[in-house]
Amino acid sequence: MDHCASDGVQSASMDQAVRRSASALKGIVVTQSQETALKNVLLGTLESFVIKCVHLERTVTTVSNDVSVRNQDNRKHATM
């Protein structure tokens, strides 16, 4: 399955999961303070996830740069 088709399948599955969750939550009464607390927890979780992604991206970039430098050094030594 190509990448785009895979994304479509994942998106459809996610849509179904959201619909099931929304259906299960119908009729549940949530107070404003509960809603605010839940939003804060979700935002904190999202923020933590984004920070980890940024850290991972920086790590991958650093490793990639290190490998490039080592490859250049190896080529220099091989031609000497």
C-alpha cells in the first residue's frame, strides 16, 4: 500500500474512532470546571508531545550532521 493510501486508511479509522467516542459521550453532563480541567490536561499532554517531537527532530538533525561530517572525513582519509 502506498503512503497516501495508508494515510487515507488511517484517517478513516481515526474518524470512526472519533464517531464512536462521541456517540459514547452523548448524554454525559460535564461541568464548566471539569471541561476546563480536561482541556488543561489535554493541552499539557499535547505540549509535552510537541516538546518531545522537537527534541527528537533536533537529535535526528544532529546525528545526521555528525554522520555527514564523518563521511566527509572518511572520504578525505581514503583519498590520501
